[in-house]
Amino acid sequence: MKWLLDTHVVIWFAADPGRLRREVVDAIQAPGAQVLFSVASWWERAIKHSIGRLQGSLPPEQLRSWWLGHPTVRELAIEAAHV
């Protein structure tokens, strides 16, 4: 199954999965799961990090590298057709 993750799920899954319902964690980790996130999530994450709203979590570039290190994870670009 494909999962398009919200920015908060991207952050919490990596930093504090206990903040997510068990069903969400299980779905992301399920065999055959395809995890997707938008480039917009990194943009939102970078903005929040720069204004000090996400203290205690990984810096944006480390979080992105952590996620993209998993073979089932794909990043979705934003294109003009999406607007």
C-alpha cells in the first residue's frame, strides 16, 4: 500500500514514534509499504526549524537523509501542474 505522509508524521516517526497511533507505525513499516512525502514537507520543516519551533528533533537535512536511506521511501516533487 502507498502512504503519503504528512509533515508531522515524517517528523514524529523519526524522532518520537510513540506520538503516533500504533496502526500508523505498523502501516509505515509493513512489508510492501511504499512511503511517499512531498518536497513541501521539507520546506515546511525547514521553516519551522529556522524559527525554533522544532527544537529537539533532527535538523532538516539529517531528517531527509534518514528517510531517504530507506528503500521503500520516495520523495515527490512539486511541479507547476500540481498548483
